[in-house]
Amino acid sequence: MIKRIAGTLLFTAMLLLGAPAASAADAPVQKASKQQSAVSWNSAVDAYALRHVLQERLAQIDVALQNPETAGKADVLRRLERERERLKTELGRINAGAVAVVEYYVQPTGEQLSIHTDMYRRYESKAAELETLKSDLQIKQKSLNALLGTARDSAEVQQSLKVSTFALETLNRIQQRIAHLSDARLTRVNDLRKQESELKDELDKSNIWQKSYTAYLTYQDVKKDLAALQEQIDAIDRSDDTDAQTEQRDAMLAKQKIMSDQLSLLQSHSASPFADLLKPEEIETAPEISNPIDIFAGVSYNKKVREQLNEYIKRGDELKRYLRLLLDERQLLVSLADVDESEDYVKKIGSLDSMTDKYQTAYSTLQDTADVYAKRVEEIELKINKAIEEQLFKLANIGGIILFLLIIFFIMKQIAKKYISDNERFYMANKVITFANVSLIILVLLFNYIENVSYLVTVLGFASAGIAIAMKDWFMSMLGWLVIVFGGSIHVGDRVRVDKDGKQYVGDVLDISLLRITILEDITLTTYMHNRRAGRVIFIPNNYIFTEMIANYTHVSLKTVWDGIDITVTFDSNHKKAQLIAKEITRKFAKGYTDITRNQLNKLRSRYNLKNTNVEPRIYAFAEENGIRISAWYLTNAYATLTLRSTISMEILDAYGKEEDITIAYPTQRLRLQNEPLPQPRSLPEEGEPV
């Protein structure tokens, strides 16, 4: 009777807890439920309690049999053996299925109990009723303790007491399991909500896809609000107008204008949330690689289209990452829906699924577009690279030809240097070889990189008039260079004089380039008389040969020039003697240059019609205002005129100073008395007479 009461109480407690929902993790619950339908909870509790008592007693007997003190008592051993066999037989008759139903609810760790919302609520709703069951068990336990001293069958009462005690312990263990489930469920909810918050922060970061989708949703919302607002305006228009309705209608119209402006700004997001992002950047027309300079344009173009492709792929990676975050958020919402009923997760999951579908469709479209875009970029790159390879091969061939020409002309220069001893002729030969080399190289480049030479000639023909006007000085300088080089009027090393705007420049030619002559100004009579400075490098455009006067002091083989010294003597001086002295001195010091000039003029007779070839010094006398001017002319080195001029001048002055009848004239005044005879100039001594 007592055992039946205790079993009934335990059965009631288990019914209040209920069985977990069916799932893969709750397979034991399904098995226990099936076994529960086969046996009654009363017999299950009896079987569970009886098995527990029999196992304890069997364990005691096993300990007693292993005790050495019992080994010498045969009657005790036989009794214990008979009792052990009886216990084993009773244990074998116990329904294992019924025991399994009870064991599921009394597992010490509670792993098999579910924290899912539907099951946890059933556990939680019955947890308060366990206290009542425990109170009933405690009352029954007191009754059994009271019966234990009066009942005949004290063994049966003790066994019932053990069953009730075991049932009370089982209820306590069930309460602990529910508390453990509550803590685990709260921890799980907090963890999931923390993950959800972190995931939302990650999703809320700046993302072009999120912005585009937000703009799409905003467009849809504004469109709906605008339609609803229009309906309200139409309703007011259909009703009788009042002042309040008129003000309300005006406010609605103002709001409608604002919303229409917003809608026009979001027009690009009307059809699809990702229309602009899914469209790759348009590829520009590929440049034509027709010369080496275009290689840089081709490489830059390849780099640009590759960057466009990488940017589009990067955009897809960003979409993939964002889509993965959305799927993670959905999984978190599903997990929260299983353990938390505080929010409507089903609605959130539905909204998130709708958004995820759009993102997945966009990602699929982007992948297909990226594949096509990548193939197009690869095709363009192959085409550009092939054109670059062709130009590099062509450039290598042209480089080989130019190198060959450079070697040939280098050999020609070495031959000219070896066999041409004259520096001027070598310089000219070197210039011609260089000009021919540059011209051939230019022709090679023109015929290789200009597909239609006749077209170039036609274009130049039309443009020649403008070019001739704009570059007149350049063309004239080039033409002057041809005249100078091939005419032979001026050579490097010649001493020349250039007259420009009343100024004179005398110097030695350093170089004759295509556009100008470079001369180094020397100390000459011109610098002494006019410029008062020398040593400047003067650049003379070649076109001056047509417009200005350029004098060559050392033309062809001539290396001498005529120079003159003027000395004025007084009217009463022996002018004939002065002329004779000047002639002897100039003849003495200019003799070497006179002989050289005579030989040079003889060589010039083959090229020029020379009539006057007198190279001896020449002395002239002129009556001037302040006296008689003795002008002595002689041949001197074109590069050192001042040196000989200075020497001869001092020699003449010294010679005049020694003569009593020769006086150097300078600005003076003389008073002559009336009837005073004029001084008569002395006659030139006869040949052989002393001077």
C-alpha cells in the first residue's frame, strides 16, 4: 500500500514534467514515450524503485561474501548464496523498458533535456508543482516512519520508506536539472544576442551594396507613401471644401512636392536595387600600336582594363562577404527563435530571407557578368600584347640597322682621320659623314613608321606655306648652312668679321652647325677701336650670309691681311724722307708675310681672276689739315695683326724721333709774322747720297 502511494507520487511528478519534443537529440525521449505507453507509470516506478533496492541489497551480499569472516560459516554462506540467486532472479523479471522511462528523467547531468523554447516552457511551467509533490512525499515519509515502529512487516515498511526517500531525491535532482537548463538557456540567449549585435555592427559598416539596397527600399517606401498621399489629396478634392481642408490640402501638396523630388533623386534604384553596381565599367577603345611610343599607351591601357576588372571582382567579393554575413545573421535568428520567445523572430527571418534572395540573385548575376568581362579583358590584353611584341620586334630590327649604319660611319670617320691631315678638310669630312649618317637614320625611321609616304608628302605640300612663314628663319638658316658647307666660303678656324646693326664682331669660327655659326671673339683692331672688349662667344644665324656682310680674313689658303699705320708729320718735315723710312721698316718686319702671301696668291690664280698681285709694302702720303699723313700698308698674319702693328708703329716713331727734319704733328698753333718766308720742304736725297 505504502509502495503504491510513493510510486503514484513519483509518476505524477514525471507527468507534470512531460516528455521533450521529437528531434534527433531527443531520440531517447521518443523511445521512453513508446515504452511508457506499453507500461503504466505505477508499475514503472515500482520496477525502478524495486530495482534500486534489489541492486543495493545485492551489492551488500557481494560484500558479505567477500568478507573473510563469512568464509568459515557455511550456513551463512548458503543463506547468502540463496538470497543472491533470488535477487538476481527478481532483477531479471523487472521490466527494463519501464526502468528506462524513469531513468531518462533522473540523469545526473541532464544532457538529454532540451533547452528549445517549446520544451523548456513545459519544464518551466511544471517546476513550481514539484514543491507540492515534494511536500506530499515528505508527509508520506513521516507516516512511514511512524508505521515503522508499529507495523508487523517492518521490512516491507523499510522498503517503502526507501522508495519514498529515493523518490524525494529524484524530485530534487529534477529541480536541479531544470535550474541547470534555465542557466544554460540564459547563457545561450546572451551569447546569441551578443553575436547578433556584433554581426549587426559588421553589417552596418559602410558598404556600397547595403547603400544601394537601402536606397531601393527607400524608393519603394517613398513611392507607397506618395501614392497614399495622392489618395488623400483626391479624397479632399472630392469632398466639400472647407478652410481646414484647404490648409490640409496645401500642406499635402507641399509634402507631395518634397516626396516627388526625393523620388526623382532615387529614380536610378527604381527597377533593381543593384542595377548600377552589377554593370561593369565600360571599356574604352583599345589604342592602335603603330610605333614604339604607342607601346607605353598599350601597357597603360592593359593596366587600366585590368584594374577595372579587379575592381569589379573586388565588388563581387564585397557582395559575397556581405551575403555571408546575412546568412550568418539568419542562422543566429533561427537559433534565437529556438531558445527565445521575447521577439517575433519568424517575421525577421522572413524579411531577411527576402533580402537574401535579392542579394543571392545579384551575386549570381555578378559572377556571370564577371566571367564574360574577364574573357573580354583577356582578349583585349592578348591583342595589345601581340601588337606590342610586333613593335618590339620591328624596333629591334630597326635598332640593328641603325647600329650597322653607326658602325659603318664610325669606320668612315676613322679612315678620314687617318688619311686627311688637313684639320679643316677633316672637320668638313666629319661634318658630312655625320650629316649623311643622321639623314639615313631619319629615312630608315620614316620609311618604317610612315605607312604612306605619299600621304606625308601631300600633307607637307599643303602645310608648306604655313610652315615656310612660321619657320622662315630656320629654313633660311638651313639653306645658309648648305651654301656655307658646299660653297666653301667659310670654314671652321677661319677668322671672320660680321657687321650687324652698325656693330662689328671679329673672331675665329669654332663651329658651323645646321642653324648657326659659332665664333670666338679675339683681340683685334676692331675690338681696340670700337668694342673695347673681347673673348665673347658670338652666335651668328646662318641666314645672315644672305642679309648681312660677313668678311673672311682667311679664305681658302690666304692667312694674311693688309694692315695700315697712319702717322702725321708737320708740313715743314721732310715727308719724302719720312715715307722712305716707313717703307724700309715695314718691308723689314713684313718680309716673311709678304713672301707667304705671294705664294698663296699664286695658288689662287687657278680659282680666281687675280689682276693685282703686288704684295710689297705700300707707302702713301696725304696732305691733311694738321700736317702730312704718312700711311704705311703691309701684309701681316690675320690672327696677330696688333702684334706686328705695335712693333712697326714703335719702330717708325723711334726712327722719326732720331731725325731732325721730321717732326711728328699734333694739334698745335703757329704765329707767322708778316713777310716771314714759309719753310720749304726738303727734297728727297738722290740715290747714293746720305740721308
